[in-house]
Amino acid sequence: MASELTVAEKLRKLYELQQIDSNIDQIEVLKGELPIEVSDLEDDIAGLDTRVSRLQATIKELKATVSKFEANIKESETLIERYQTQLDNVKNNREFEALTKELELQKLDIQLAEKKIRQANVEVAAKEDTLVATEERRAKKQADLDVKKVELQEIISKTEAEEKDLRKRSEAARKHIEDRLIKAYDKIRTSYRNGMAVVTVQRDACGGCFNKIPPQVQLEIAMRKNIVACEHCGRIVVDDFIMEAERDVMREQEA
């Protein structure tokens, strides 16, 4: 059980976990910002696809509006021809005035429809320009996405097996460390960009922040009776013996 381990064994297990996780971190560094860039580009393209669909729908509606007004104009022109013919056969002033009024109304309807058509055509032209620009942006982002996906896939194909093995080893190593230490370890890892939570003493200094470690603290670290954290950066500090012991274990595993 993890709780039954000695302090020295706990430190070695933490150092072992750190080495495994650091190797995973190196693979993530190889990928760089590519996973984020791919995700962002996919989100951008999805947004542009939505915008293209909306623009196409709006253009379709505007063209339908133009067709409707063109049909209204034709209907009004047909009525005008009919009313003009009827004017030739009017029998009284009342019929003449009624037909004249209808003619005026139809002509006004034509003028209004023509105005609406002009406005709609202006909107169609503007929307089509925006559509072309949006489709060009989408095409460019798609091209960028295709390139980045290829780059990312090349890295993944080279490191996939190694990363899968490392993650399994990381999960296995965690099972041998008590929860409170894992929580502390993960918290420290997320606090630093390099993900180093467990470091060694290097030239009488912390291997994480490089601040000097007092001799009495170094002695306490070397005794491995307590888990010692750097007073400056909070990282867990181990001595060279732990590091060498871990190397021996790794040599045995490789053999």
C-alpha cells in the first residue's frame, strides 16, 4: 500500500513519476501550439460555415423578394393594359374617374415595386461581396488547417506509441503514491510552465528555482526522513541518492 512506504520510497516514487511526466511534457513540447491552433482553426471554420449559410439564405430571400416584386409589376402592367382598353369604352364620367384612379394606383404600385427591387438588388450585391470575402477567408483557414493537421499527425505518428506507454506508466506510478502527495504534486506541476514538481539538489541549490539551500536543510533532504519542499518555490527536493536509485531501477527495467 502507498501509505506503508517509507519516506525514502515515497520520494523515489515521486521522482519516478516526475521523470515519466517530464518525458510526456517533452512530447507535448514537440507538438507545441499545434493542437490549440488546429482546434482554433476548426472553431473559426465552423463559425465561417455558419456565416456563409446565413449569407446564402439572406441572398436567396432577397432574390425571392425581387422575383415577387417583378411578378407584381407584371400583374400591374397587365391591369394597366386592361384599364386602358376599358377607358376607350367608358359610358360615363364615374366609370372614367374610377378607371383613371385604378391606373394611377397601378402605376404607383409599379414605382414602389421598382424602388423595392433596386433596394433589394443593392443588398444582394453587398451580401454577395461579403459572401465571396467570407468564402475566401474560409478557404484560407481550411488550407492552414490542412497544413497544421499534417504537421500534427506526423508528430503524433512518431510519438504515439511512446506517449501511450508513458501515460500508462504514469497512471501505474500514481497508484503507488498516496492521494495527498499526488494532489500536492499535481498542484506544484500546474504552477510552473516546465511542470517540474520534484527536483534534485544541484550545486547546493534547488534544481527548480536555483536558490541556495542551507546546509542543514540539505542534510535533512539527504537523510530522507521527511519530505522537504524548497522554501522559495515550494517544489519537492530530493538528493542525488534518490536520482541514482531511480536510474538503477530504470536500467533494470530496460534490461
